[in-house]
Amino acid sequence: MNSFLFDFVSPAGAIISSRYEPLMVGLSYLIALIASVIAMHLAEVSRQFHLKRDRHLAMLGGALAMGVAVWGMHFLGMLAFELCTTVQYELVITLLSIFPAFIASWAAMQWMAHVRKHTYDLWLSGTLIGVGIGVMHYTGMLAMQTSAALVFNPWLVMMSVLAALGLAIMALWFHQFCTRSPSLRPWRHLLSGLVMASAITSMHYLGMAAARFIGTPQFSEPVPTVDRLYLSLLVTMGVVTLLGGVLAQTMITRQRQLARELQFKEHQMRVIFQHAIDAIVITDAKGHIQMVNRAFEAMFGVQSQAMAGRQIAKMIPDWKQLSTLSRKRRQHDQAQKVVAERNGVHADGREIPLRIALTRVIEEELDFCISFLMDLTVFRQQQSALEKLLTEDPLTGLFNRRGMLSMMHGMVSQLHAAHDHQGVVLLFVDLDGFKAVNDTYGHPVGDEVLMSIAQRLPNVLREADMVCRYGGDEFVILLTFSSHPEALASMVAEKLIEIIKQPIKLQSGHQIHVGCSIGIAYGKPNTAEEIEALLQKADNAMYQAKKGEAGKVVFSS
């Protein structure tokens, strides 16, 4: 065949008439559409792969599939073309025309696989795709073997290339636009694939419209290409097989990655499970232990191997009650998690205070419980130490002011709840001569005196009575009475004066003498305000006693 790139003037009578087989034209577009959709899907899937090898394989497979499909579309389009002369194809040139299509497809895959896409990338990739499709098309046309001469209309050639460039760029932009649009996102591959398939087929059929076959017709009517049915079936089956193979390979790679991710997450969960600070135990619905972590082993003094199948109720007696409560909450659409404080049983028989968070999981055929256990032993020790620090005087070991008020509120509440007719007597004790001890001997000796007095005071009180260091050298005694409060208070006050004035022997060997002044108030308070008022009365009475105007013991008026 004599071929010429361009011919601006062609004798009309010398042009051989031609036509297309509609079904094969439709098949060529369908192949281009399927290839475009698959390529765009694979480009997006490739971004999900963590390994570079998998990403490159997915992109290579997508580029190969799209390139071969574009070539297949071109070849089917050529087979759909009928001339009034015999047409055959040169095998080597036909196969070599695949490479421009592959390069164009690779450019498209590279751009679509990028998360961040810039405008110049869009224009560059679209241009490469258009040029690649054009080179593939005109290379494939040169593989035609016929007795006619082939010339091209330059304006239609230019139009076909521009159409391929414009539609390719539009297809890439439209894919990006659909990806960002919530309503179009589910259809992004199909919609952009329709535009890309139009770019491919437009390039081909505009390029064919630019071609003129000049010569003497061999037949009065256009005839199919030699072995058209055989070649079209071979090309279609080959393209479909290749596309299926690429998709299958991508799915296998994706499954391998999912398997790796599942293995990693399983390993991660096992590490978290085993190294969790709190004890974790998983049981079935009946309370048989299925799995425990290392914290559980340390908490209960057992080995996980010996735990499988054992009843959790042997270590947490109230477990069944908590499990039932969780199930009832689930049935009433409430929070499934039950949080409670219960005691557990250590392997050596001692009790362990626990905070238990239990969740009952019921899904389809699954029914099991997950329990998180926190040992409250240290927490309660710290809590007790903190309460002691807040309510106990560090020097004397007696209650401080906060502790005394708390105990008074509790005592009054108990008396009120029991409808008891008892009341309380408050003795406000202030040491006489203590300032002189501090000034003469120093504060360490003063502390020694306070500790000695604190040890003496309980000796003259009943077991139910309470004594506290109110502050400095002041002490408060709380008594309960049912009758004759003044007699009770006077008797205790006399004993206090007697025991306090006894000499105090210091570690240095010296002896110290101090006295005391006592203010007394009594009543039956029911509220916190009444307790504070009673304490203030005792304080005022103590100041009257301190002045010596009415003796060392003064009752509030």
C-alpha cells in the first residue's frame, strides 16, 4: 500500500468507498469503556496498598490492561471498517502499536494514583494520554495491507488529536470532580470512564475519517477484513481475559494485604490484651473462663493454662449477678456495661477488693462476657492514708479540727436517726502556761508537752468519748449524755484538770508543769449549723475561764 502523510487535494473519483459494521463499532466503545473504568478503579485501589511492590504491581496491571484494551478498541474499530478491496494487517507493526497505548495508560494511572493532584499534572497527563492514543492509532493504520493508497486530511488529523487531548484531560478532571462530590462519588469511575472511552473512540473514528483510500476497487460493495470474525473474537477474548486476570491479581494482592492487616491487628490486640494494666477475663455466657491476661494471673495468683474452662464465680462470687444485670440492661436498651465494686478471692484465700466493669456481648450466635478488673487494695490504702492525713493531727495522732467536725456530724446524725434523746457535751480545753514553755525551751519541747498531754486525755474518758486537737494548745472533748449533762461535764473537767497539772517529764530530764482552762457547752444539735454554734459557745466559755473571772471551768450561758 502506498501511504502518504497528507494530501490536500485528492481526486474525488479515485476514493474507494467504505463503511462500518455497527455492532463492532459498539463493541469497540464497550471495550474502551470497560478498560477505562477498570483502570480508574485500579488506580484508586493502588493507593490503599502499603507495600510499594503491591502499589507498583497494581498500577502496572492497570496500565497494561487499559493499554491493551485501548489497542483492542482500535483493532476492533479497524475490523469494523469495510472497503471495496481486500484488507489485511502486518503482524509486527500491529503488535508494536500497543506500546504507545501502554505509555498513555501508565501516565493516566500515575496521575489518578496521586492523592494530591496539581493543575500542571492534569494537563501533562492528559496530553500524554492524547498523544499516546494518537500515536497508537496512526501506527496501527500503517499496519494495513491493501492495494489502495492511504492519504490523510491534515485538518481532520489535527481535529482528532485535539479531541483526544481535550477529552482525556476532561476525563481526568471529571474523575477528580466526582471524587470530591458526595453525590457523584459512588459513580466516579463509571462517569469518568464514559468520558475517557469517548476520548479513545473519538480519536480513532476521527482519525479514520481523516483517512482516504485511493485506488481501483476490487469489489462493487465494501467487504469485511480477511478473517474478521476470527480476529474480533480473538481480540475480544484476549482483552477480556487480560482484564479479568489483572482484576483477579489485584484482588489477590488486596486479600493478602487484608490478611496481613488482620494478622497485625490480631497481634496488636493480643499485645494490648496481655500488657494491659487492669486484669481482663473473657468468659462464655455461663461463666466458664476462655481467656485471661497476665494482669489477671498476677492479681489472683493463678496460671492462664489452669484457668481455661474453670468457673469465674470461684474467684468472683458475684459474677453471675453482674452478668444477669448486664443482660437485663441490654434487653431494656440501656447501657450494657455494669460497673460495681465487689470482692474477689485470691488463690491463697484472701479477699481482693475489686472494681469490675462487665459487658455482656450478644450478637447473633455469640454470647460472651468481657470483664475488666481493677485491684482496689492500693487505692483504698491510699484513700485511707489521705483520709487520715486530712482528719488526723500529725503530731499527737488525735483527730484534728476537720476530723472532729466530721465525727460530730456523723454522731449527731446517728442520734437523730435513732430518735435517741441523748445530747452532746463539748469541753473546750486550753493549756495554761504553754506559751512560756515554748518561749523558754523552744518549740521541740512544746511539741513534746503536747504529745504527753494527748496521751493522758483519753485515760479519763469513756471509750465512746472523743478527743481532738483543735489547734495549737487547744483540745476539744466530746461526750454524749442522756441526762444530767452538767454533772457529767463537771466530773470530766475535774479529772482533766487533775491529770493535766501533773508534772511532765521531758526526755532531757527536766519537768514541766502546765495547767488548763475549760469552757463547756451542751445541747442536742440536729444540724451542722447547730453543731457549729455549740462549738462556738464552748469556745467563748473557755475564754471566760482563761480570764480567771469565774474559775478554771466555765459553762456557757
